[in-house]
Amino acid sequence: MKKILFSFVALLFATLSYAQIEGKWKTIDDETGQAKSIVEITKKSDGKYYGKVVQLLIKPVNPNCTDCKDDRKNKPILGMEVIRGMKKEGSEFTGGTITDPKTGKTYKCNITREGDTLNVRGYVGFSLIGRTQTWHAVK
């Protein structure tokens, strides 16, 4: 009986942790393949997920988001909240936005987790029109 209970608890924990995106993630530029930054994703009291840049791995040409159009305009990229308002729907996180501090553009966002990687898709309009980055868990 103990073995069955232990197996059930272990399976439940593995399932719950697999679907979570909270933690630190190394962002990889989908065009160059270079690691760019570390983004920490947290769940806030509103039940939604947010991600902010906690470390820059390459020095940006401009350390501030001069092209941002919202409250992030001219704010430092380091410490910037780049993911906002993501909600968990099944095994996917959706309904939020992601901002590219390099261009200042904000996109709709979907995130799925596969093991120690996140597939982060930013798009305009329909999910088919966009691009996906693979982020890696920081241990």
C-alpha cells in the first residue's frame, strides 16, 4: 500500500511541476541562437504569470527600451517586466503579452512547457503569424 501511495504522490508531483512555468529561464534568440538574458517568471496574487529580466547575458546596444510605447518607455531592460498577464489553460499558458525590448513591440503570447524548455510564441492577430523561441530552465 505504501508503494502505491508513494507512486501516486510522485506521479502527481511530477505532473504538477511539469505544467508550471515559474522559475528562471535562459532566453535564446531565435534568429542568432545566442543566449540573451535570464527571465524570472512568477505567479502574482491575481493568479496570472509575469516575467521580468533579471540578468542580461549580452550587452544590449541600448540598455533602455526607447521604442516601448507603454509604461516601459525609456526604462532599463534589466528589471523590465517583459511577460504580462499569462493564464494557465490546460497545459498551455495564454492570454498575456510579451514585449521585445529590442524593438519595443508587444505581442500576444502562448507558452508551453516541454521538460526543461519553454516554447514561447509571440504573434500578432493569429498564432500562425508569429515566431517561437525556446527558453531553457536555469538550475
